[in-house]
Amino acid sequence: MKDPIFNNIYLVKWPDGSASILTAHDKVNLFDRIDMEGDPMDCQVYEIKAGDDNLHLSFEIKKQGEESFVAVDTTGDYCEEAKLKRVKFPADIFEKYLSRITGRSLKDIKSNVDATTMKKAMGIG
């Protein structure tokens, strides 16, 4: 049974070929959790949708030339195939993230020059 606090499961594939499995409330929480590990704008994120509670993901390290990467098998012997849905963050995800962590309204964050400057300085906008 899924934990009611974190009811969304995500697979994050990093540029170096590694992968993480994360849980999050919503996309803003997901952005925050990914940011703890790396750059949220520099990874591929997939929401994992499973048909039952027996989720099974197999990971295999593949080599392609000099690079290694993680290949994910979403099928298992004892459960339905899990479906991976590509996640796209909304254009204003950084502002929503700032709003949540600072407790300021989204309108206030969007009208604040500091947020825009900070976003550009971080290479996001």
C-alpha cells in the first residue's frame, strides 16, 4: 500500500547515467527533493505508474562506447508492467519553489526582481 504522505513515485535519470527513485507530494516537492541531489533542470524525470502494489523495477548497467548508463526494466514476473510517464516541470517551477520555501505568495515572488535575478544567476531562466 502506498504511503498517503508521499503518494507519487518518480524515477530520476541523471546525466552521469545513474538513477534515483524518489517520492514526492507534488511537482514543487519533487523539484525540491531532486535539488537535494543535483540539478532538477539537468535530468530526466519519470512518474512511475503501477497497476498494483507489487511494483518491481529492474536496473541494469549498460555500456555504450565509453559511457555507462542505467537501463530500467519495468516488467516483472509477478506484477503488471509499470508505466513511466515523462515529467515536465512548469515554466514557473522555480518561483513556486521559492514561494513554498520562503512562505511568500507566488504573486509576490513573481513580481520580485530578486527572484528573476536569482533564477538567471542559477542558469534556470
